[in-house]
Amino acid sequence: MTRADLLTTARKLLGLPYIFGSKGPTSFDCSGFVTYLMKQVGGPDWRATHGSAGLFEACPRIQEAEDWLEDITAGAPHWPCPGVQPGDLAFYGPKGRVDHVMMLADSDGRVIGASGGNSGTLTPKPGASVHYKDTVDYRPDFLGFRQFPVAMEE
């Protein structure tokens, strides 16, 4: 399985609704989307055990990206991010508390994932779905990247 295959699989899910706690295949929350993709590409089935915070802790760190995050916090230009590849994971949360995850969709910094809802989104609502965001820092509480935890062919 290649990163291109992973991203093709992710794109096939565009438009499916965000439902809090949903792990697929017809609706997702943010971590459900990522863990569903992991399972589809031969990775571990973490859907029942890993929410956003669990993924942040379990996925490998990308040192170049951590250095980059310190630079952008200091006001340096912010894209591209060294060491990060499409398919890697972007994490968000207030004051360092991880509460959201998206996947880097391309080398231009777009992300894809299930977003637009929250813990109260238990039925489909407009704008809450699997979709793209134009920049990785679409939320002001971007915390950093982690490597997608399944070995991918280049």
C-alpha cells in the first residue's frame, strides 16, 4: 500500500457525515476517520481504543516538524513543513489538550478529515462531514504532526 493509495481511499469518503463517536464506514468522527483508514490499509484496528489524544501519543513523532512548529510560533514562514508527507496526521487542541485530528492531504498543506461537529453532533448536520480544509493551521490551536502509524511504500 502506498501513500497515494491511502489518500485515494480517504478521498472516496469525502462528503460522508460527521457523527460524534462514529468509526465508519458510512459516517465518522475525526479519530474514527483516521483509524478506519488505518484498518483499510492493513494497520491495527484502533477504532475502539484510540481517540485523538491516544493517536497523538501512539503515533511516531516527526522531529523536523517539531522544530518547524517552534519556528512558526516565532513568526517564521509556515509552509512547507520538512519531514512531513501527505498521509501524516495533524493534531489540534486548546492549551495542548488534543481533541481533533486531520490527515495531511497534499504537499500544499491541505488537510482532509471529519470535522464541523462536536460531542453533541449525533445526527448529520450541514457542514459536518469528511472534507478538506485549505491549510493545516485552519484552527488556531494546531499542536503538530505525527507520522501515519502504518508502514507505507513510497
